[in-house]
Amino acid sequence: MSNISVTASQTAASASAPAAQAAPAAARFNQAGFVYSVDLVILVVLAVFVLFVLPQAFARYAHRPEWFQGLLLRSKKIDAHAKSNKQTSISAPSRAYFDPITGRSFYTDKDFENTSDEGHFPAATLQRNKSSGSAHVNLLRNTSTSSGRVRRTQGKLPSHMPGWSSMLPWVSQCAHTTILPGVTVGKAVLALAYTTGMIYATLYKSNLFTESIRTGFLAASQIPVVIILGTKNNIPGWLLGMSYERLNFLHRYAGRLTVLAANLHVLGYIYAWAIAGTLTQHLQVLHYQAGLIAVMSFNVLFLFSTSLVRTKFFNIFIITHILAVIALLATICLHASEAVPYVVIAASAYGLDRVLRLVKTRYAHAYLTPLPSLGMTKIEIPALNAGWRAGQHVRIRVLSTGMGWFGWSEVHPFTIASVCKNPNDEGLVLMCKKAGGWTDKLFNLAKKISHGEAGGHVSAVNVLVEGPYGGPGHTLFSSFSGALFVAGGSGITFALGAVQDLVNKDLSGETRLKAIELVWVIQDPSMLMPLIPMFTEILSQRTHATVRISVHYTKAGDPQTVMKAFSRITLPRDLTLHAGRPKLAQSLAGVVDQACSLSMFMSEYRKSGSGSSAGGPSGVIVGVCGPTGLAESVKKVVGDLDSNRRKEVGGVEIHSESFGV
């Protein structure tokens, strides 16, 4: 953490004979240069990881809209043409039949007469089949169910680059295997590699007990690493296509090792001074006092960042973090001039993050609606209707006295549940689950406002919205042939935004998807009621891809009673309600079958109509957001998928949505 002067080093070393003998060797060895080389190694390792994700990054940014999506929340005027062209009806069946011998679907001669000169599919449509069973039934529908104005052209389709989890599935499965709650094999390997590097940097040509200066240098050199990994906007995350919450575990782990190195540095010198009887004299020196304050700041950061404090006393965690970081950076510069470059880098990264967070913050009016059956509060912000990607989240601060004396000071992350640039004039929508504390106050505030207005019309509250953050990174959901989204409880917010986005892109001919399936696991079937209008709108679109939604309730109850309650409600086609846990393996197999079958059929049809083949399926993306147990079940199902089927569909990749403080 510090660079003690040569005189001070000799004084401390005189406390023991071995230390005195080691002093000349330590003076000859360039401690600062060696620790600097350790940081260079970290940069090289980062560069290697970036090289691995470069193909996906190039494929993503080759799609021009990706340059501007997911950066800044904004208000965008939706043109009238886009609104009028949104189609919500399902037309009559077209003439198609299934050949049970070949297992393929064919169109009648009349259908082929309507094919355009470019070799596109006929504009005739086929009503979705009520059955959600075998995949061959899905071939009975016309592969192009949108109107003639929308054509799937190669220029609009996003480029697909399979991730390493598709190319090396066994490596991905091993890396995502959970060892402890929140700890996977991949995280453990990274932590072990970092620990090994720090141990090597501590002990190489150095004695931990007689040359405490090395651990001081090492602690100072890791300050930029810890702070950069802890910021919401950082260059490593952007290069890797990873949001801050996925890098947060490295931030915490690197921080703990840095605190350990700083304490070893100080204890080593205090021990030497105590043995020599010069402890009091050294503690009266200014830069030594600054060093003690710096290490105390390190310890404050560690103690107040434990999971208990973060979850139970979030405001205390934030305040102590900010104050301790400021004290640390200031005092360490007084303690050792060699630490100044590291402090400058760390302060610059922290300052840049704060500026970007300010730039990404919007002041707006929000409308609160309580959803008692879901145990959620719906937040609608009509003024913000563009600027995010499906799966991203924002951090929101509610400026209302109804949130309590200090409720305005709390910021909480929530996944965006609405689609960007929705033609229905729907802005940014959040669905906040009651989880105690702040979220309970928000729900009560929504009820109070709603009951206080005539007709249940809610009034607006002022909010600060920061974001967007997170999302799928360099992965393009629309570039896959199939998509399966599994949500548990409030995780439906992630799935809703993703499915709505894919449906909109499908209507514009900007997706390769052949099949989209949403599986929602809830406790009580009544939780489905508030979302029936949203599900109905999604399923009523005339999409190219098949779209299905299945809801599974796990709370014990009489199925007959549930069905009787829902008998008075007309559920949209392809929305099913089931008792018990979902058969995820069956759902995944269905999506894989549809992606393979329809891709094969489209390839052969285009080849016969235009003389060019469209290629095979481009894989299946599986998105999951919910409890840890549900995420583990999804990982297991994907890992157990037959290798031949995985290869045939072009690979299966998982995107797991989670938050970090």
C-alpha cells in the first residue's frame, strides 16, 4: 500500500538480523516495477478474454441499430405508419397439409401462385393450431403470416455468431455448474487464478515477514482494479459485453484480497517497529499516520460491504463506501508518492462512472398501479419510450414523501417489462415485486394514490430513472432460430420485455426466429389475471414465428376449481394453464424440433423458389429469470439435451438474468 523511504526501511529492518540482511537485496530489486508488471499481466488476461468475444461483438455491431440501442433512455415519436401497420388479427387457414411419410409440410399450387418474383413465401396465412403438442403440427401453418408489406430479406436479418457455449457445450456446462449458492465452477476458477497470481506477486523474491513493502505496493496496484470492477459503467464490461452485476463478484473478491494485503503491510511494519522499540516515534510521522488512516478506510470498506449490511442497511453501505473511498484515495497519496498513478487511474474511472450515471439519469413522472394478485407495483413512465434493449434494467429513485423520510435516497434496480418504441404509445414499464422495506412502501403508496383518485385513476409521482444497464450483451436474441424463456414469479418482467421485442422485430422481418415459447412458473393461478391482456396482445400478432405461452401454478389446489374460475374468461389461443411444475425438457425439445423442422422447410422452399438456400438453423437461446432453483433446473435441462440434437439445431445458449448491488 505504500512506499516507505529507504531510511524508514532500514530502521524497520534493523529490528532483526534476517531483515537487515534482506535489506540490500530488497533495495536492489525494483519492487514498484515488479508490481507494475503484475498489472500488465492482468491487462493481458483481459485482452485474451476480449479476443474470445470479439466474433460475437463484430456480429452484433454489424447490425447497424445495435450501435444506438441500450445506451440512453429517451423519448421518441412513433410515426403513424408504424402504428397503423401493427396487425392484431389472425386470418383464416391456408391450404396446407402434412405428409406423414416424409414429415414435411407442403403448400398447395394455389399458394405458390401467390409467391413473389423474389422467391419469398406466399402472403397467405394459417391460423395457429390449438395444440401445443408435436412439432410436425406447427408445419401446417404458413411460414409467412405477416402481410405482403413485410418481407424477410437477408439485408434485415441479424448476423448470427454462436457463442463459445454453443461451440464447446461441455466447457460451458462445467463452468456453470454450481458449487455453492452463487458460486459456479467458472467463478471459482477465476477467483483461484487471481488468488494464485496475488500469492506469487507477494512471495516472488520477497519475504512476507521481513519485507512488508511488497504487500503495500501490491495493495496500491489493485485499487484501480477493484474500483473499475465496481463501477456501473466500465470499459472491461463494455468490451466483454458484460454488465456490472456480472462483474460484481470479482469486484468483491479482489477487494477482499486487497484489504488483506494492506493489513499485512501495516502489521509487518508495526511488528518490526515494536521489536525495535521505535513504534511511538514512527506513528508521529505524518505519512505513517496517513498510511494508518488508509488501512482503516480499507477495513471500513470491507466491514460495511458484507452481505448482511448490503441487504439490511443499504443506505449505510452506500454512505460508508463513498466516504471511505474518498478517505482512502486522499491518504494513500500522502502516504506514498508511488501510489499516485494508481490513485489517478482509480479516481478517473470513478469520476467517469459518476458523470455517465448522471448523463444516463432522467427525471420523469411515473404512474403507480398496485397489482395485489401479483404482489407487485406497476410503474409506467410514458415520457420514456425508447433507448433500451430487451432484458435490460434501470435503477429507479422515487421522489415522494410517501416513501418515508429517507425513501427518496434509495435506488433499486428493476428489469424493464415493456418493449422499446412500442407502437401502442406505451412507455417504460416496470413491475416491482414486494420484497420488504422499500418495495412494500412503494406498493402501499400505489394503493393509497389509487384509492384516493376517482375511478381508480392514479396520479403521477416524480422519479429519477438511471440506465439502462445489463441485458444480453453481445448476444442477439433475434439471430437465433428458436427462443425459450423461463420465468419464475417476478422474473416475468424480463421474459415479457424479451418476447414483446422479438415479436415486434418478427413483424418487421428483423429476426431469424421460427419458434418462441414462454414458460411462466407462479404459485397461485390468480397471478395470471393481470397479465392476460398483455399475453393476448402478444399472441394476437400475425408473426412469422410460432409463439406459445404456458403458465404453471405450483400452489396446491383443486384443478377443477381453478378451471371453473377461468371458465368465465376467454384465454387467447396458445396460452395454456397447467397445475404443477413445467416439463422444461419437453418445452426445450419442442422449440428445438420447431427450429430444425421449419428451418429445413424454409431452406428447401427458398432453394426451389429463388435458387439459393437460406442455410440451416442458427441455434436456440434459453433465457431464465427467477429463483436459483429454477435457474439450476434450466441449466440441467440444457446440459442433458442430446448432443446430436444440439448440433443439429446449431447449439443452445443460456442467458441468466440476475442483479448485483
